[in-house]
Amino acid sequence: MDYGVEMKTPCELVVGKILPTLRASVVRELSGKYRMKQSEIAKKLGITQASVSQYLSSTRGGNAKMLEDFPKILDYADEISKRIVAGESRYEWYGVLCKACTDIRSEERFCKMHRISAKLSGCEICKKKH
């Protein structure tokens, strides 16, 4: 496992690796399954249309390794997409992002990824309840 990150806290690793993959998965879901236009997706997510385009073309956030290692990202993307289509505001579905972060950070696989990427042997910070 080489994730190309050094000296990062667990939160930085989530922000740098997990959330972009989750966001890209939500964009793909909204575009493919729900047939939303890029401009509508951008407005709903609070990002630019150019960002949506980059997520769809996998030039941004298209980390297949993250999806392989953390397949539940797709479950969270599905839940967020359903909430967006149902008309929930960003502030209502943000809780799902927080839940995804907490859930994924508690996995042994994430803890191992953090230990390797941050070059920390014996670190257990990911397992601690905060």
C-alpha cells in the first residue's frame, strides 16, 4: 500500500484521499443514475461546474484504490445522492459526510493506511474515540 502521503494526521488523510473519492462518487451517481446536469450538480454540491466536469472525467477525485480499499464510500455516495435528489439542503446531508468520515476512520484498514503514509509505527490514534 503506497498512498503517497507523509506526516499527515488522520483528518488530513481523509480530506486528501477519502472525501475527494466520495465527492467524485456522488457526482457520478447524480449524473449517471439521476441524470442531473453538471450545472445542477455544481449548485447542489456548492462546487463549480468545472469541478463537476473533472470529477466525471476522473481527472479529479478518481481514486480507484480508495474505492477498492473502502467500498463503503459507494454506499455513502448513494445515500448522499438520494438525499440530494429528495431535495435536502447541503446542511441536512452534511451529517452523512461526518458519519462516513468517522466510520471509515474507525476501520483497521484506514488505521494501517495512516500508519504507513505517515511513517508512524505503533500509532493507534485512529482507534481512539474523540
